[in-house]
Amino acid sequence: MSNQDRAAQGSAATAQSIRRFKQMNWWQKSLHIIKLTLFFATFGFAFSNILHDD
């Protein structure tokens, strides 16, 4: 059961929405691009979960 389904049923779990790139402000976008650059520069060892969708 997803977090949204549990939140809809009234449990204590909160529904977390995934923030998309177009919804980010300029600071969050620049930080995300820096993290992606480090991810590729270290062959995936730094920020290994950055490309993982929940």
C-alpha cells in the first residue's frame, strides 16, 4: 500500500509527493545539477540514490 493510500485511510503516515524538476526553485535546481555532476564524476558512488524514483 502506498503512502498516499495510507494517508487517505487516516493512518499516521503522511503522503509525500515527489518534487519534480519543473517545480523546484532556482536554488534547488542548481543543487540538483551539482549533485548529478558529482554522481557522474564519481561513477555513482556519491549520491547513489539520486536517480531512484520512490
